Amino acid sequence: MDKNTWPLWEIFIRSKAGLDHKHAGSLHAADAKMAIEMARDVYTRRQEGVSIWAVESSNLHASNPDDAEIFL
């Protein structure tokens, strides 16, 4: 797989036990393992995280803010 075709991953970091994961950013990686390793290096330089989630961007789906009344 060419680096130019690596999928985009959304990275979520949980800073402390008991807290929610927060979106930290996005990066391109060949697979989930690589995405987590790269996220560790990029987003947790001072070891501030206790958990990393990597979700392929194509697997994220969201409601439209204009439809808030219908969904919420």
C-alpha cells in the first residue's frame, strides 16, 4: 500500500481514567496498529494519555446539525 493511499484515521485520547475520550486530530496510516502508534508519538508526547482510540474516518457517521430537532 502506497503512503499516498493510506486511509485517514480520527484519533481520540482519554487523558485520565474516568474521563471521556476527546478528539485529538487526524492522521494517515496503513492500518489501525500503525494509527495508534503514530497517534501515541504525535498526540501523547508527554504521556498525558491513558487510552487511544483510532477510528477510520470512513467509518464515522454523524447527524446533520440542521436535523437536531428530529434526532435530539
